[in-house]
Amino acid sequence: MERRFYSKQEISIIKLMYKSGCSDDEIAKALNRTPIAIKIKRQRLDLAKRFVEKRNWEEWETEYLKENYEKLGIYAIMEHLGRSYNSVVVKAAKNNIRTKKRCSLEERKKQADDIQELADKGYYASEISKMLKINDTTVYSRRIEFGLTIIDGHDTERYHLKMEKISKIFWSKGRG
């Protein structure tokens, strides 16, 4: 197959059509080229990404996010503000807004005491998590943090190592 070079006029057409929102198929038909050829040329012309206009967050939007993040959740806020998922999540992270409040040390100690009490009665970690309405990772986090002895229905060394690794990652990020 013979290689066809692009004229200056064709390059201008590609840029113009692309910026006006035309697809590679539409551009290819207009220039009698294949969509793959157009895609490659766009990438070489540094037109690989669509240009998305970024909107700065207004003060009222940030306040709305702070007031409603825990109550409404991400999707309701996205819809109300007309923002993307990533935009809402990143803004919340930058403003240290969380969906759940962190447990205080006293609450974690109380939780650890409750976990150990149930473990002493012979309940497995999975049963304890259901009884206390917490997830398995929280049970293992308390186990690591407070040195609890818990019998596990998944009593394999591999499983324990996995859960301990998850707990350490969780704690190293300052959560729990």
C-alpha cells in the first residue's frame, strides 16, 4: 500500500473538524482516509485528547459539598452541582471531607473490648463483624492496633497475612 502524505489543507481540515467535535469516522470520510489513519495523525498533531473546559469551584458549591457530602452522597451532589464523579471526590479529599467520621481512640478501645469479649466467647471474626455491624477489615484493624486474639473461620496463614496487610495500609493512611 502506498503511503499518502497529508497536505497542509488536510491537516487544517483535521484540526478544524476535530475541534468542532467531529469523530474520526466523519473526518476520515471527508478526507477519503481510514479512521485509523486519522487517529494516528491526530495523535501526531497532539490532538489526542478532547479539550474539556475546567470549571473552578465556586464558594457556594464547596459549602454545599461540605454540608451534604455525608448526608446525600457523591451521586446526588454530582447531579445537583453538574459535576463529574472525580471532580466531587477530589474536591472532598482536598477539603478533608469524609463520608464517615473517624472513630476516636476511646471509641476504638470500646470497640476492641467488645470484639475481644465476643472472641473470648468463641465467635469467629466474621460472626463478630456481623454482630457488631462492622466490616471484617475493622475487626482486623482493631486486632492489629490493640493486639486482640481472635479465632477466624478463615484460619489460614495466607488469609491472616492478607488481612494484616490491608489493616496496615489502612492505618498508614490515618484511617480507622
